[in-house]
Amino acid sequence: MAKRLQARLNQQAPMARPVWLARLPLLGGGLALVALVAAAMVWLLNPQHLPLRTVRVQGQLAHVTPADIRAAVAPYAKQGFLHVDIVAVRNALEKVPWIYSAQVTRSWPDALLVTIQEQQVLARWGARGAGGLQRSPRRARTRSGSASSRSSPRVNARSATSAGASAARCRT
């Protein structure tokens, strides 16, 4: 019996691996995934990796030129596709004379889609109807000699008091 006990003691049971050692490949894979995501984020945060190359304009343009739109968008285009401030671009476009509203969206992979609605001429005034008044809840602007102002109604008034009197006669 002593021999059997001695043989059993000589046969050592394999040591159990610690739990953390068994999970080491999973931990290494997780760390590699985190490093990959971090590298991708650093790459995407550089505006030169996804530059803004195209600005597509939709809408009928009668008074606004493409150069006006380019001038308004140019300061923001340098920021890249992911970093361009859409609201700031829209606000800059709406400050351009004759633009009533603008909608700006991103179009993958490298374009901005700009939809423009121009202001409409409501009336013209002057001896030959050279001026125009366009609709806008934000502001009123004038423009001389535009094609659409020639087809709009003409307002003739010699002074502000005669214009007010004419308006008062029309209301009654």
C-alpha cells in the first residue's frame, strides 16, 4: 500500500490555469479592437481625409449667381465633409441678397447639396419700374432692372403721404 501511495504522489495532477490566463486571448482581441476604432476616429477627424469637393445647387436662380453661392460656401468648405457646419452654411447663404431660404445637406462621399429658393418680386416702382420690392419676412431688398420686376405691378407714389392716402382709399 505504501508503494501505491508513493506512486500516486509521484503522479501530480496538472495545475489548473488561472482564469485570467484563460481569458488573455479575449482581452488581447478586445484591446486590438479598441485600438483599431481609436485609429479610425483619429483618421476621420482629419478634414483632409474626407474633403468637400462638390457643391450641388438646386433651385431656379434668376438673381443669384453661382459665384455668389461659391463665395458664401467657400469659408466652410475647408472644414471637410464631416466637420462642415451645415447651419452656418445655411445662415451664410440666407444672408446673400435675393436668397429667401436655403437648405443644406451632406451627400456622401464628398458633396454638399444646396437647395435655394429666391425671393419673389412683388412690385416695382419709379418712372420706368426700375426698382423692385421682394417678399421676405426677414427683410426687404431692392434690385434695379431685373427681368421679373418688369412683369410685376408698378407702384407710383410721389411721396409717402400720397402713398399712404392711396393705400387708405384702396382699403375702404
